[in-house]
Amino acid sequence: MKKFDYTEENLRRLQMAELEMLKELDRICRKHHIGYILDGGTLLGAVRHGGFIPWDDDVDVRMLRKDYDRFCSICQKELSQKYFLQTYQTDPGYRWGYARILKNGTVYKRKGQHRMTARNGIFIDIFPDDNLPDPLLSRKLCTCLSWLCRKLLYSEVGALNKKSFSSWLGFNILNMFPKEWGHRGMEFLSRKYRHMGTEKVRCLAWGSKEETGGFLRRWDVETRDIQFEGLTVRAPQDIEGFLTYYFGPDYMTPPPEDKRLPRHTVNYIGFGE
């Protein structure tokens, strides 16, 4: 299947579908006093563009684990019938350790993920922040174990990657193990450090250098309203500190024009309307 070609029209259509899901998330969170913040490029877009970065193709939010667990529980009854809360508990084929709100009746086929049995559709990501232990040895152990869990969960996709023989072989070996082991490993780490008053938190299910370094807990706790495409949503009180950590001090400067491209490579998007 050939690569999906974004046009200005269909990219904006994708963004508007994601905006509706963000609106539903915000509605539930405000009704039930659940904390969340915009994350990554979504927050940068709110600050630099008043909404989506024009070439961005996704929406990311993050929550402390206690808020994430409440949100997932409440969504079982509260979420609009237009959407589906996708986690590894609600969808046996889903392999990632974070939740998605999925728009029913749509299709979103990522390149290299065609063998996955999980439900697919246009979505927004919801990342849970777990405690990152302060002691260096414990932090390194947490980092190593979460890395192994992520690789096990990704192995179904990685096993199709033939760019490197060693990588292909490693993922094929990992793919022989039950994916539940990866989920149980992350659950173990989440429980182990849950009652610590750590300075930093991270999403164990995501492996960027920013996650490895950890985010200040206060960015999740001390929040304020911000406008995103005319919608009032939540952001860290210290937006400058968050974005500087994430993107560097020049975050208000857009990248060169040849770098202004959607991040995800997709084969097909069906809008269902």
C-alpha cells in the first residue's frame, strides 16, 4: 500500500477530528476534576500558533497516573458513543502502554503496523506519568526495565523491519514472548514507585530522551488554562520551563520549511463521513 499524501485540506480535516476528541477529553476532565496538560507539539502549537502547528498531525496530552486511572475508569460510562477508549485492557490487540481516544467509524493505517489486530482509527494519545525514582541506581533500573518492556511490546512491528539484521533478529526473538509480559512489567514499575514523593515523573511507555530524563512533577500539578483552536484547555503554569526542556530555548522559532512535515507516516486515512 502506497504512502498517504497529505494535502492542506485533508491534514486540516484530520486536525479538526482530533480537536473534537480533545474537546471531549477536556469536558470529562473538567466535570470530574481530573488533571491533565497538553504535551509536546500540541502545547507548542498552542503557544506559538494558537492551535495546531500547521503541519502537525496529532494531539498529545499527559496526566499523572492517579488522574489517568480515574479518567480511564470514568470513560467506560462517560465517553461519547462517537469514541472508543483504547487501552490494552479494552482492546486485546492493542500493544502500547498508554491510552487513546479513537473515533469510531474512521480508519488510520500506520506504515509497518498492518499486521496488528488492534482497532484502528483517528485518535489522540493520553500518556500516564508515573513516579521516576530519585536515587540514581533505582532510576537506572526503572529506565532499563521500562526500555525492555517497550521493546517487547513493539516487537510485533519491529520484527518487520529489515533495515538491520541484528534489530530484525532481536525483535523476532522478543516477539516470541507474550505481550502481556511487557504490560505486567510496566504495571510492576508503576506500583513499585507509586507511593514515592519523587521530584520527577515520566511515561514509562514512551522512550524519548525527555522521558528518560523525566519531567518535573509540578508541571503536571501546577496548571493554567490556555487557548487551543478556540478551545480552553490545560497547560503547565510554567509553560516556558516545560517547552524549553522539551524543545530547547529557541522553541518559538519554527524549523526550516523543508522540515515542516507531518510526523507520522501513514498508508491510509478514512474519515468515515
